[in-house]
Amino acid sequence: MITPRKAGYGILTSAKGVTEMDTCTCKHCGKVWVVRSTKKGEGDPGGWCRICMKAICPECSGKPCKPFEKKLDEYEAKMKFVREFENAT
Amino acid sequence: MSRRYSTAGDQAAAATITIVSIDNKGTTIRPILYELDYGTIAAAADNAFHMILGRITAIGTATAVTPQPIDDGDPASLMDGGSNHTGEPTYTAGETILQFGINQQATFRWVVPPEEGITIAAVNNEGLGFKYQAVSGGTPNSVASLFHQE
């Protein structure tokens, strides 16, 4: 299994034993997914954005690069405008 | 170095009920969730849960939980916490961050390096909630802890 150096880690403990799994956090939408395998036909390992050079989830694969940080900037600016508008009225 | 905090809560199992949530008290920080621990503490049978961690824009009605600093010398958190919800937080449609199915008798831990965690916007009342989405049977009490840095 190949995952980025700073990937996440999940541990499931049950009566049947301990299952460990690698996870990735999508840099475009912030979702977390379990990386099951990078082998063809054994689950979707997600993608790699060559613009921001980060791991992205299967849903964001093939879509334009828009890092989650940029989305937060836009959302915070929008909410700031809404607050200022509400205070002014 | 960023300050780290833990928010723990509990809730009896029922569909679409939140166990624990955290939300931003102001507009000055972008907290990052880097760990989630979950387990059932009583009378767990051989049933399944569908669990979801999602973004919220309002905390709903809950028992207030103060995020506890990991370093005892740190000041109070700039986040609010809630547990044992009686009024559900407002979840943002389509913004499920993490979901998994789990047997009631199992425990689950997810952790990442803090810089790779789930970022919360610097907007008042924005946050994350962890809830049962579906319950196949039983109403055992479950506990969950959310660790974040700010």
C-alpha cells in the first residue's frame, strides 16, 4: 500500500481482532477516505493533483484544482461580508 | 506550537443523533481536527452503527462540554463543545467528512498528523459533529472524543 508520508491512520478493534488502515485527507474537499489498495481493480486509491501536489479523493479526481484552504478563504470572506451587511442594516 | 484540546461526549444510540460536536466561538482561528476516538461503553450487542463526521453551522441544543487543553498550562479553548444532543446541530448537506460502519462491540480510532487534519473555517458557529446516522438495533451508550488544535 502506497500512501503519502503524512497520511492518516485508522484502528478498528473488535472481538475478531485489530484492523489497521491507512487513510488520506483530500486537499480539495477535506474528505477522509480509507486507502485500500493502489492495485488496479482493488478499490479506488483516489488521485494526485499535479497542480497543488497533494492527494485528492476519488470524487475530486479529474476536476479542476481548488485547494480546500482557498475555499475556506472565500467562505470566510463571504461570511464576513454577510456579518457587515447585517450589522449595517 | 499550536495548542491542542480534547472534547469528549456520550449519547445513547439512536438514528441521526449527535454524540459530540465542536464549534468555533469566534472568527479568529481555523481549528484543525486531528483525532477521533469512538466506542460503546455499555450493553453492546451484535448490531451495527453507521457513523458520520460532518460539518455543522450551528451546534443545536446540547450539554455544554468545555474543550480540555492537552497541555494543562494552555489557556481556554476558542471553541465550544457539546454532547448528549437533544436538538441536532445543523449539518451542511453534502459535507460528510468521514463515515464508517461499525459493530457496536468494536471501537474505532482515526488519527492524522495535525497539519493534515480537518480544517474548520474561521466563522462563528462553524464546526464538526459526530453522530449515529443509522442504528440496526439496541440503544447502548457510546462515547467519542474529538481532538483538535488551534
